[in-house]
Amino acid sequence: MFIFSRIAFFLLFALSGYFVGIQYDFAWYGILTGSIFGLAAIAAEMKLKKIELGSFIGGLLGLSFGLLFSYLLLFPLKLFLGEETKIVSFALMAVLGYGGLFFGFSRGKAISFAGIVRLFRGQGLEENLKILDTSVIIDGRIVDVCETGFLEGVFILPQFILQELQHIADAPDPMKRARGRRGLDILHKIQKMSRITVRIVEEDLPKVKEVDAKLVVLAKLLHAKVITNDFNLNKVAELQGVPVLNINELANSLKPVVLPGETMKVFILKEGKEYNQGVAYLDDGTMVVVENARRTIGKNAEVTVTSVLQTTAGRMIFSKLKEEYERDELKAAK
């Protein structure tokens, strides 16, 4: 659709050039000139389409202030140079105008339509905003992270997230109802924290149907980060250039480092997926897979780490019983 419209746009310019050229008896030159203008207009449209509204507004403001500043500097210079200031004025306008345009374009990324509306409402522009996802609210670990002081500032709570929580809290299923009420309790705890300001925003984005998609669009509008523990939302947000604070990734990064060859004591809890495997868990929930440990299920065992697998879902430790590991090492040494 866009290709056909651009072709039609190009042909319109070429045809306009032809009719203008006929009047001056150079029809072919008119077609060529119209085609060049058409291509330039299409190129400008494609380029401007990639520019964010905030960058465009910032660039215009920077250019305006740069030209105004250069014009003000010319007043004292005229006292010394007289009227011979054409070259100086051109150089000042070029340097300050371009510098203001570049500076405004780079700094204007923080400007958004929602931010401009808040500015007119007298709320001002804010940075380092964080949007809470439903999953991270219900999870509850966000409270512990905030209490330690690692997170602070303004938490944005969209109205559609609050409605989703209320819907879960009113669900007929007891488990869902408990999760929804837990989420509402977590929000009350966060609201009472001195370092945190919870702000409910009314932007509903009716054209976007999915809640996760609304979160990503709102985060882009507000230039905010998304706090979540939802793997799929994490990936979608990253693909669209939205910064994500994933509580699961934070928890995984804080787990103790375990190296191959290290020995630990674990309780073999159950049978593994593969033949003769046993499975144990560390205090932080990390799964430990022990080879040839089926006979030790329900007992404590001393194991030696052989490898560690780190995934987005968590960390898995593969190991062998200590005596078996030492026996294999002796065989390898011989």
C-alpha cells in the first residue's frame, strides 16, 4: 500500500513538472525536475517517519534558540565591526544554529506527547520513570527490592493494570482471587514507602487491545522502564527498544557463584528426567542435577559440580557424587 502511494506521489510530481515545462517549452526538463523533487519528497518522508516527535520538537527548539542567541551576539559585535558583519553573522548563525539543532535533536528524545500534555497541566517532565507490570505486582518481591533502597523514584501504575488486578481479585476461582488480592496488598505497601511515589495514569490506549502491548506503547510514550518478571513481555519490550528491569534476572544475578570442581552437600529429593539421575535444590531454589544418584533419593549426599547452565528461567547445576567424581578424575589422570 505504501509503495503504490509513493509511486503515485512520484508520478504526480513528474506530471506537475511536465505541465509546468510545457508553458516554457522544455517539457522533458520539467519532467526531470518534477521527478527529482518527487524523489526528494519521498526520501524526506521516509526519513521523517523514523524521527520521534520529541526529537523533532527538540531540534526545532534548539535551532530557534541557536539562531536567537547568534542574533543577540551580533549587537555588541556591531559596535566594534560596524556594518561589516555579514561574514561574522553568517558564521555565527551557521555554527550556533547547527549546534542548537544537533543538541535539541539529541536531547529531545525525552520529550513525548504525553509529557507535553503533563507540562501544560503543570505536572512537569520527569525522568527515570518505571511502569509496574501485573506479574511483578502479584509476585511481591518488588517490595523487598524497594525496601533495600535499590529502587526508588516514581512508579507508574496504568489504569488498565489496576483494572486487571481488580478483575483478578474478583474472579470466581479462589486461587486467582487470592493472587489478585495479594497484588492489591503489595500496591498498598509500595504506596506507603517514603522513597517511592506511585502515580496512577489514565492513558488507556483504546486502539491497543493486549495489556502487554499497551504497557510497551505507554513505556515508549513516557520514556519509562518496565518492571516485570514476565519472560515474553521482557522480550517484546527489548525488541521495541524499551528498557526492562526483570526481577527474575535480578534474583538470578544475586545467586552465589558455583564453579566446576566445587563440592557441596545436598539432599537428593527426587528422581531426575534422565536415567539414574537424582535432583536436589539449594536454599535459593537452584536445581542441582546429580548423575547416578537414584539410589540416594531421600538422603543427604556430598556432590561435586561438573558444569553450570545459566538460562533466562534460572540456573541449573550438574554434578556427580563426590566419590564417583574423584574416581573419574583418577582414571583420567592415568
